[in-house]
Amino acid sequence: MLKTAALLSILCASFEFSAAQLNTLAQAAGKKYFGTATDNPELSNSSYVAQLSNTADFHQLTAANSMKWDATEPNRGQFTFSAGDAIVAQAQAHGQLIRGHNCVWHNQLPSWVTAGNFNNATLLSIVQTHCMSWDVINEPFNDDGTFRQSVFFTTTGTSYIATALRAARAADPNAKLYINDFNIEGTGAKSTAMANLVKSLKAQGVPIDGIGIQAHMIVGEVPSTFQQNLQNFANLGVEVAITELDVRMTLPATPALLAQQSKDYQTIITACKRVSACVGVTLWDWTDKFSWVPGTFAGQGAACPWDENFVKKPAFQGIVNGWNA
């Protein structure tokens, strides 16, 4: 029996693809970029790096892990940016934009933060010192719209959010400051909570430039309210961006699943195109070879527009169709 990767390559090899380039199409549609996440171990793969450097497809890179708190401040006050700098150097060498990811998140924290038993004032001071720019606040909400019980919320309430955003603005006045979350693709309790938070921050004069919609989707489950939700966020007076896009399926991949995945990518891209404040789209890596999905969701995968052998899938054409819609 053929392995999933081999079967996928056979299925995709028989599909005719447009010669169009994804970032070229995005910018022609008035967007700032089409981009992808990447990670340091991947930079040792020359074939991968060759495509990563293709600016006609990718005008923006996000460091998947090497700019997170555990990587940049493993010990209090001791900062290291070598891994993140490698991603920045890769982008700069090809004139690509960088999205910093991320400053404050409940995961991938060093133990000195989670087990430090800091009081409110001390933890806010730590947040202020750490935050520099980018996806400043990552995943602050539970799916029901309540605030996640992170070390930051349980110690400071919501004060850490304003502190982080103000610190990021002070560190880099030119950076775009975002709050980023998942399961806010369609309307619902979590999207409403995000909108209310942004309204509150703006009313307090706290700097906030955009909302990041992660868009880790499942084949056939793109919300019907996706475009309307993007517009609802835009109506708050902020940018929106699709920041971590992939569309996973239960394996093995089949022609029917790949066809639906292509339609789902098209729906998502079309929505961004039609909302003027949607400034760009970032894949959460462009190839199944380095996708996070199989390691997190057992039995699922094939989430990216290129397969494990760097062969374009029907999803690639779905993206093209979305920009051309």
C-alpha cells in the first residue's frame, strides 16, 4: 500500500497548475504580501530554501518558533536572538518582510516565568521589558470568549495586554502591533470577545494596529461567515491579516479531499481579497514536509499547498483562483 506522501505526489502530479505566483497575485489585488512561516531546522534543506527565497510566491516570513519567549529570553534579563536573527537574515537577503511572532503567549514560556510566583507589579515589569513588537499578544481567549487563565491573566488581569502593547510601541514606533488568535475565523463568542477587547484598548488610547486571524482550518469547515467576520474586525478601524493559514484533512488524502481543500483555500483568499483592510496572508509553512499538523493532530495532515516532496497540490490553484476571483 502506498504511503500517504507518495500517494499525494501521484495525485498532485496529474493536476495542471497555473504558472501564476502567489505574492505577485496578492500584490496585484492590492495586498501588502503573501508569505509563509518557516523555522530554523528547515534552513538546512537547500531545495526548501530555494522555494522559500522565491519572492514571487513569498514576500513575507514568520519565524514559527525562534522568536517566542523561551527562545529569546530563556533566563530573566538574558536575551538571545541568534535563531531569530537567522530567519531575519534569510528574509533580508531577499527583500522579504518579517512578521515577529510572538511576545506574550501562554505556551513556550521558560519556567522562570511560569513558576516565578511574581506579584502583579513585577510581572507587568517583566512583560514590559520583554515585549518589543509584532504579534504582541497571542491567543488571549478561550473559545467561549473568556480570558485564558495564563500566568499573565491570573496575576495581572487584563493589564498585561495594554502593558505589552505600550512597551512594543515604545520599542519600535514603526512596528504594526497585532493581537493574534485561533477560532476567530467566523462570527461567535470568541470573535465578539476579540472585538470588544480591541474597542476597549482603543478607548483607552492603547496602541493596537491589527487583528491576526490564524485560520488553522479543517477541510470542508470554513465558516460561512468568514468574510463578514473579517469585515466586522476591519470596521473597528484596524488591519486584519490571515496569519497562520493551513487546511488539514483526515489522512489518507483522496482526490475528493484535495478538491475540497482547494475550494477552501479559494474561499479564504477570496474573503481577504474582498476586505480592503485584510493586508496579507501567511501560510503556516508552505510544504507538508514541515507542517506542524501531524505532530499535533493524530491521523491528520496534508494541510499545505505543496506536498512533502515540494510538489504543488490543488490547494495552490485554489489560492490562485482566490486572488483572481
